[in-house]
Amino acid sequence: MQKVSAISINRHGLFKNTASKQGIFILLLVTVIIGSPCQMTRAEPLFQQTEVFISGQDNVNIYRIPGLITTQKGTVLAFCEAREGGDQTPTDMVLKRSFDNGQTWGPMQIIIKHEGTQALMNPCPLIDQSDGTIYLFCNLFPKEFKVQRVPGAVRQLWTKSTDDGASWSDAVDITEQVTHIETWAGICSGPGVSIQTTTGRFIVPCWHFETGKGNDNFSSNICYSDDHGLTWHIGSNVAGYGDESQIVELADGTIIHNIRDCTTPHTRKVALSSDSGKTWSEPYQDQTLITPCCQASILRYTKISEGYAKNRILFSNPGSTKSRENLTVRISYDEGKSWAISKSVSKGYSGYSCLTVLPDNTIGVLYEAGGTPWRISYARFNLEWLSDGRDRLQPQALSVEDLHARALSLLRQGMREGKEWVKVHAAEELVWNGYPQDVRESFLDELAKNPGPKYRIGVWRVLAQEAGPGTTEHTKYINKIRAALLDRNGPDRTHAAEALGKLGFSEHHDEIIRIAGNTDKDQESGLREMARFILANSGDLKDEKYLAELLDSENADVRRGVAYGLRWQKKITRETRAKLSQATADEPVNSTARVYLLSTLYVHAPEIKPLAQLKGGLLHYAFEGNVEQKNELCQALSVRGDVTDLNVLQNLMADENLDVRINASNAVLKILRRDLGAIDPQKTTS
């Protein structure tokens, strides 16, 4: 066995060598630490508090409306409004930075300075996970006083920083893109934070006033971008009254819109979206989230799909029905359906607040604490403090040698005991991982049993792969599959086309071209997409485009087939990736195509940083998916997964379905060899 080091991993997916070098032969223990290494043992309750903005300092009369976010480098950014007085009085958008999780804060920075009587309001920052760029969304109230209900008067701006908040770009006005400019007034963001979803979509929570529909016709909606802020679109309104709001993405990709509704006392209004914020369910009132008329914060803390033991969502607001007092932080373990834990951070006055998760997995909250002088305070605490010791983040450990042996054993079990396609998958994966022993003999036996029209395609596919490219046997079985596809009266042409696509076969035969362009409803389901899959194997860009254009189909099964074919391509163009990204963002959460679109985008993502984001959406299926979805997840991880996925895959190796177990085993073997070089199949006798 090759010498391999132990690995420690933090929440950002970074790992470092922690073991000695050559000459040391050890049983490789991969310790996946969810959080920092200090969390190997139970942490003591932690609670710290600091003052960040104090009225009167830096020649500012009053600070209000906090926004808080943690950058990829671990810098904590605290935003707020620096005002002369109340709402819409002359106001600057300002920032302080902390490099020690909020224990100390740097000097105040003015990000956007007002002119005359302008007011910069409603900070709503976002981190682009693809490159770490920080965006700040805010609103410009112009020099004319009290213009919130004049269409087009209030402007939606963004500015960005590429140096961890040290400097900021000139503001960009996107008002024309995110409003119906003739009738919408007072378009406002957040305040709080914006999010980037697992599909890469930027979502900014918004609210606005619609003229001509009554004095109280405030509505909540979102604006979104699928191209990193270059262009923007408007989501539909949540029904009924709503203004200041925040959003969070659930483990399955659903978006929660949590809204202030001052027309319904003491509760928060909630709406759900299964299409990344384009449309919303009928809203309901969350009776647990008691509140005065005040903004609140909601934030993802942990996800099972990222290796944690539980899904956790955080919520903060003044936990009172009387007044803005008693800042309370809550935890939900069921994706916002209920709130099992709540704890008061500050019993006295508390107004607006904003949550963040820090690099060591402690929690930060920036909130209006009132007082004389008025101040904005920051509290940092850990899960042990918040839950009074009832909950903690737990590390897990895996023995790689045992994991490898278990994975290989499951593949061999699948070939022995699996029925038809399960047996095919197990045999293929044994071949792919360098363990072809007994595969040929087993499948020659299957062939002698005169398999049915579908299964015979799988048998030929396995025998072709076991023989290897360039051999007479390989050519023989490829020709059998090809003949099955070209036979217009054949009993299973779709499986034949899929098999040829997976085997990398490419031929511009007249019949294949005809099938690829056929829109006849009587044509065998999926055949057209698989024919285009074969053509795309040519590597010709026009053939890839020909396959990708079917992503616009209104049929989810067609989109699924296209994504499947694109996943098998060695590489795809930037244009195809952009089309995939748009299709993935638009795909409904419950669609059969969603997991295929996500996995294909993940496999072909050109950069490292977006992978964790896409993977988060994929890994949900490890716990909530059906057999097909779990298998597609495993195939994606087999191509681009890493050691941080071993815990999830180990769980899938215990799934009740044998096909899932063997596909998870394949992914484990691929990762162990690719990322760790831990096992050489030529030197193992197991």
C-alpha cells in the first residue's frame, strides 16, 4: 500500500498534510472534522460581545440597519447605515472589518458616500462562491425628501470588492432591470444578506410599493441573476402585504422567503419557492416566530449533505410581541417547519439583526442594541451555548483500508447477486476500477441464458468494456449494439443508443442523424437525445450544440436525457455550461431532471470554488433522494468527488438498495485512488 498522510478538513473544504512523510507505514485514518480541529472534543459554551458602531463616533449621529457576512478568507464584514437622523435623512453606507471573528474591529470605511440629502440604505451583502467577490446591494434615496412612493425615484445599486472589503467599485444602478419602472416605487433590498444558491443563482430579497393599489400595498419579491450580476430578472410577488425580508435555501433547493408583515401582528410571514424564487407558494404565518413589527434574519447553519449530523437553520429577531426587545436566536432541525431551540442573546432593547457563520463554526449576530448612546453590537457564540449543551458538531472518522475493502466487496457482491442492470453496473465498475477478474466469465454465462432485448444490450456493453478498446472482442460487441440501434423495428433502440454513447462511440450514420432530428411522438422515448449523445461524442462543437439545444425542451424527461449525455462528454464549451447553468437554476426542485442537471454542471464546472456550492445541492439526494437520484449523485462524485465526500458515500454503501450501494462503492474507490493514491489495484490481493 502506498504511503498516505492523514487528512484534516475544515468547513471550507481545505485540507493539509498532517502526518510524517516516507518510511512510515500506517493504517490511513481520514478524520473528517466538521469545523476546526479543536472540535474533536466537546467544546465549552462560548459567548462574547463587543460594540461595533456607537453613535457619535466618527462624526456619525446615528448608526442603524446592520448587515453581516463572512468572506471566503474568514474576514467578518459589518455593514450599516451612518445617518444624520431618521429614515431617508442624509446617510452613508459604511463598513467595519474584523480579522479575529469579531473580537476586534478595524476603522470605519465609507463604501458609498451620500451627496446633499441623499440616503444610502438597506445593506444586503452577498459572497460569490465562484471567486470570493463580495457584492453589496443597497438603495439610493435621492435628494428629494420622502420619495418612497414615487415610481423610479428610489434606485437599486450594487458595489463589489475583490480584496476582502478593503476597497469597493463604483456603484452600479440596476433599477431598470429589477423593477416595473412605471408602477413600482421604493424598490428596497433586504436588509440583511442576499444569497447564492447551490445552482449559482444570486438572489436578493426585495420589497416595493405599487402605485394605484392602495396606501398599504407593499409587496415582497426577489431579483436574481444567473450570470454573476451582469444581468438581472424579477421574481413574482409573494401574495399579500409584505416588506422587509430575508431568504434561505433548504437542503432540497426550495427557497424560504421570511417576511415582515406589519398587518398581521406578532408573527412572521413565510412563502416557499421550488423554482429558485421565480414563483411563490401561498404564504402562511409562522406562529412560533413571535415578533413586533421588525426586520429579522434567517441563515443556513449546517446541512447533512455537507457532512454534518443534522440540518440546521438559524433565525434571529426581537422575540417579543410587545416591543423591540429580547434579541432571540432560534434553531430549526426540520428545514424551518418548527424551531426546537431558542435563546435570548440580549434581554434589553434590540431591533434589526443579521446572522453569520464564522470559519470556526461559531455564530455571529450583529444587532441594534439601542441605549444611550445608540449602538450596534455584535455577539459571538457557539452551538453548545445556544443549545445549552444539547447539541454539538461531531467529527467522524473513517478507516480507508477498511473502506476500500468494503467497497470492493460490495461491487463483487453486486456482480454475483444483482439482477440484470444492477449486475451490469457492478461489473462495469469493477472493470473501471481495475478489478476485471471473473467479469468475462460471468457475462458469457449471462449471454448463454439468451437475455431479453434490453438486458442483452447491457451484457454486450460489459463484454466490450472488459475486452478493452482495439480488441477483436470489443469491436464484435460494439457492432452488435450498433446493429440493434440501426434496426428500425428493433425492440430496444434507446438502450442501444445509450450504450454506444457511454462507450464513446461516434458515427454520423444517416439513420443516427435521422433519429437525432426526429420529433415524431411515436418514436421510442429518449431515443432522440441518445442519438444526439452519440453525435456529440465526435467532439465537433456543432454536435454538442445540437444536443444542448434540447435543454430548452418543455419535457423534463428530455432535459434529463440531455444532461445525462452531456455529463459523459470529456469537456463542454462555455456556451453549453452557461445554458446548463440557466436550465439548472430554472429547474423545479421536484423535477426528475434536476439531479442530472446539477450533476452535469458539477462535473463540468471549470473552477474549483463553485464545486462545493453545486455539491451542496447534489448531496441533498444522498439523504432525501430516490434510487435514481442517489445513483446519479454517486456517478458525479466518482468523477469529481474528494475525500470530504467519504462519510456521505459510506452512508450510501449501507443503503437498502443494492444498486445504490454499488454505485457508492465505485465512487469511493475512484476517490481513494484519485485523491489519495491509497490503493493500487495491481498490488492488492483483496
